[in-house]
Amino acid sequence: MTDAANSIATRDRLIVALDLPHAVAGLDMAERLGDAVGFYKIGLGMLTGGGFALANELKEKGNRTFIDLKLFDIGATVEAAVRGIAEFGHDFLTVHGDPHVVRAAVRGRGEASLKILAVTILTSLDRSDLDDGMIVEGEVGVLGVERARRAFIAGADGIIASPKEAAAIRALPEASGRLIVTPGVRPAGAALGDQKRVETPKAAILAGADHIVVGRPIWQANDPKAAAESIQTEIAAMAG
């Protein structure tokens, strides 16, 4: 287990992505999950459906909250956006891992406790997608690790990366004391959905992830709380 992971409550290593249509559905799901989950991600898809209000309410109820907006813009705009978000006391915020974006986000965060997490390469992308976007040649994993290194140098508190790259990122000297948060995590046997670079919770944590993000395999389950508890049991076994 990493030094960063040693300071993280076991229950909080699982972050549930509330990728639901609106805040009412998100709050209902959080109530169904109850004490099985204490950390929630609110993403861009719910922004127009009351996502910020949901995040604030979850925070007020004692949960940890992760605002996943993947900000990308000119430095002044990113800095201003992060400054406003930091006032609400949320725990994590994502920005794209381009160094100028990370530096602007860190300036905007100021002295707040908000952790700036840099996105390396989306877990829904593979090499053909990067080719379509005219991204520099190279293996996806190699590019993801280099983007993580540069984001750390720019001041990121952590990175968002595929579990496929987590071990190589954890081995970077620049990763010491930084967080690795891995989406693209699927319990064994779960449908992949739109994800292309995935691993199981156990594999992600063994690779060096401090937190894993799981959405549909939990909230689409017949019994979401039982699904979350099963993953928590797997995480606890790794911690032990």
C-alpha cells in the first residue's frame, strides 16, 4: 500500500460515480447506498440537472465529494472557475493534465483543501481514438505515464489514469505523496460499457491506485448497496 493510501479510510477508497440524469435520482441512490459508501463523484453529465446542488447536499451530510468537470480552457478562465468551486469545501476536482491548465487550477485553488486531479488520457480512448485526434504517436500507456509526470511537475495533487497505467505512474519519482485515482474499474464479470482500458478493483489497487471510481456496476445493479458492499469487502481484504 502507498503512503498516500495509508492515510485514507478504507471505505473512502471506493468513489461511486453518480452518473444519473438529475440530482433527485442521485440523492435517492446515495440514500439507497447508505453507509456502504462515503465518497461520491458528480460529473459533467449531471451539471444541468442540479449536480452542484447535489454535491453540496452530499457534503453537508458528511460525505466526501469529487467534482469531475475535466476543466480545459485558457489559464485565467480555469483559475477563476477553480477559485469559485474551492469555496464550497469539496474534496477533489478534475482538470485536463496539460501543464498550463494544472498550474492555473493550483493558483485558483489557493489555500483551500481541494485536491486538483489531472486527467491523463480518458479510459474510454485507445490508440485509434488518439490517431483520430492527431495526438502524437506512441503507446497509450506510455503517453499516459508521461502526461502524469508532467502534471505532477506542474503541481497536481494527483492524477486520473487507467488502472492499466497505475503501476508505471506509481513508480515515477514525481508520484511520491501524490494520489492516483482510477476510473475504468469493473468487478469481475461486469459489462465494460464504453470503457476500453479496465481492471478489477483488486488489480487497480495492487497497481497502486489510492481510489477507484465505479459507477454503473453499482447503480445499475438490482441491489446497489450489496454491489457496493461487495467491492468494499474486496478493498478491505487488500488493505488487510
